[in-house]
Amino acid sequence: MANIKAAVCREFGKPLVIEDVALRAPGPGEVHVKLAACAICHSDISYIDGGWGGVLPAVYGHEAAGHVVTTGPGVTKYKAGDPVIVTLIRSCGTCPSCGTGAQVLCESPGTPEVGPITDAAGQPILGAMNVGGFAEEVVVDQSQMAHIPDDMPMDAASLLSCGVITGLGAVINTAGIRPGHSVVVIGAGGVGLNAIQGARIAGARRIIAVDMTEEKLAIAREFGATDGVLASEKSPWKKVFEITGRGADAVFVTVGAIPAYETAPRYLAAGGQVVMVGMPHSGAMASYEPVVLAALGQGMVGTKMGDVVLARDIPWLVDLYQQGRLKLDELVSGRWSLDQINEAIADTKTGAARRNVIVF
């Protein structure tokens, strides 16, 4: 049993509370990791604000990196001292989804109702999203991890656990973007910038960022956008048709804003598809005109965690980073201590941050 500090959510919509908690030893197939960094994702904030419900008290945070402390029975892939990333993707490896490589859609993840954390009174605390990364240490299933190089900066590495694979994976894995395609990325935040990077790496002909400010569009160009369109313009999709001559082969909605979802199909070329990345709060509804999609052979598809396969995708992303072809350090807009987590969350809510990272 390890005694650690964690940021605990005891009431939705309220500031997190830094508490001394206990973390049990790893069981079969589990790994104990001492975290060095955990980024703040908008999914964490949606949960903290009560947008998706869930069990309380809970420790959120799921975009993490650190070093293995010890392993439970049956773990052979990892050993003490290994540098790793930690993700929310927990997979059984044997269900039909896992058998086809769709680990992110595992049908038997074995997610516990409560995590390995207990408070000072001995009451259980949920390690949310299978991680509970707003804490100094975590115990997770071995399927949720991937090795990283010894010399890789941990704040940059943590971004591979969610924001990078979600945005970049949506482009490469889900949409299959190839050279010659034109894409629109709605939202130039942390995930959107990684979708833009993915389109650049895939060789897209035009990469058009759509956002509310010129500042965000300028940042998007730094990450590979060829063009920028202000979402506040009247009928911004018309600008996209002027740029490409036919609309976009794929539109990536990387924000959870309903207006973005309702207008996304307007940017499409015939045969194009909307890729739904950003996640609105539960109960939020969008509307569109099905006859248009049917007549033009267009589609809409969801993507979870960029349809990533950790063992396949993390090594080549690390390689791209080491070559200087994948920007990670540039994504980190702020480094905060655990005691500053509520300030970091507030800063993230302003929309100005690319990725705020809690460093331990």
C-alpha cells in the first residue's frame, strides 16, 4: 500500500481537493506506475463538471507518463524503472473487437466499479477512466501502457496517451487520409492541432483549419494548416469551396460544440465524410438533412481515441517525434504542480491552452 497525494472530485462542478490517499499494490496483470506528468484533457473537465455523470468520489486524469515501480503477477512485458505512457485504453485482447485490432472498442475491458484508491477513512475512490492520473502514482492494467525511450521528456510523452493519438489517429486510422485529399479541421485546440499534424504527415493537399480567432488559426499554420477560415464568417464553408474547388474529402470536428456538428456536413465534397472526434455533453443533440448526405454519397463516422493500436502506433509516433516531424514539445502550453490543478483547469477552460500538463 502506497500513500500518495491525489486531486479528488467529491462534487461535480466544484474545485478538486488535494487529499492524502492510499493506493493498493498491483494485482494480476496490473502495473504500479509513479507518474512524472499528466495532461489535462477536456474529457476530464466534462466529467468534473458533471457533463457525463459517473461515480463520485473520483480521481480523473488519463493522459499520463511515468516510470514503472513494480508489477503484479503475470506481467512480463514491463519491469521496474521502465519509462511508459499510461492511457485509458483497457483491453481484454480476446473479444471480437480486440481480435480485429479495435482495442479502443473492447467489449470486455473489465473496468472496476471502484479503482485501487481509498481515502483517509478507508472509503473507495474511483480511478476514473481506468487511470486516475491526477495523482502521484497509479495502478493500471498492463494493456493500458506502452514503452517510451529513456530520454523522452515526460511532459511531451504524456500527450501521446490521448490528445495526439485521438487527433492524429482520426486522420490516419479512421479516415485513411492520403496524398491529394483535402481536409477541414474544426477547432484548433489540442486535439485539432494533432489532426492537422496527422493530415500533414499523411500528405493532404489542403489542410484548412476553422476556428473562432485569428490567433488560433496562426497556431494551426505552425502545425501544418495550409489555410485558415474564421468560423464567425457568414457561411465559412463557402470559403472552403473557394480554396479546394470542390469541398473537403473529410471534416474533423474536434470540439464538442453542437453548432460545429450541425454545420460540418456543409464543408464536404461529394463522397466526403464527417469524422466525429469532439464529444458534447450527454443529451446534447444535433440535426442535419439526411437527403443531402444520401444524394451526395457522404457519411458521418465516430472515432474513439483515434482507433489507435498502442503496440503498433506508439513506436512510430515516437520515431516521428525523434525525427522532428511530430510536434509534441510545442503542444505544451503550461506546466503546473498538482497543488495548482484547479488553476490549470480554469486556464484550460479559456480555450487558449494547447495542453496544460501537471508535472510531479
